[in-house]
Amino acid sequence: MDKLTVLHVSPAPPQLGGMEAYMGNVLASSLVERHHILLLNISKPRLFRGGVYEIKTGYAGAFRRRLSITLTSYAYSMKFLLQFFWLLTFRKPDIVHIHTASYTSFW
């Protein structure tokens, strides 16, 4: 029987957080032997400085952050969207697991 190909769309270590910890556990588990695991790492490394994100979250935070941070965040989002469609088209996963957050931190 062929291995299932599972695409995870998630932030991943070394970033800190619940989704990152979960993905670290998945990648270190025996699942990688039983399934073909693809990871689209949606961490935004240039927005992470000194262990702290430069992004103010929440709806109000979107208006209080610097314009350069907002533009960088949207550029990463477009990059990830293009990578996502590339993976769907050329790697053809059997299952797509999208890990999401709430409110504006989703974007």
C-alpha cells in the first residue's frame, strides 16, 4: 500500500507556540515513517526579533504597527499562498491539514 501524502500548512519550530510545538512533535514522531509528510512552514522569520514578534495582534493592532511590518507580513502571505498552490499542483497531497489561528493573527 502506498503511503498517504499529508500536507501540513503550519508555523514550525524554531518559532514558539502551540502549533509550532505540535508540528515539531509530528515531525519527530513515527508518522514520518508511515506517511509522506510535507510541510509548508508559514512562520514569518523576519518579523521575529529577539524572541518577540514585532506584530501587534488583534484588529486594533493591525492599525498600530509600522507600515513596513504590515507590508512584509502581506508579502509573506502572498509567498505562502503561491507555495501552497505549487504544492497542491505538483506534489498532489492526499490530505491537507491547515493549522489556523484566530482573528488577524491568521493573516
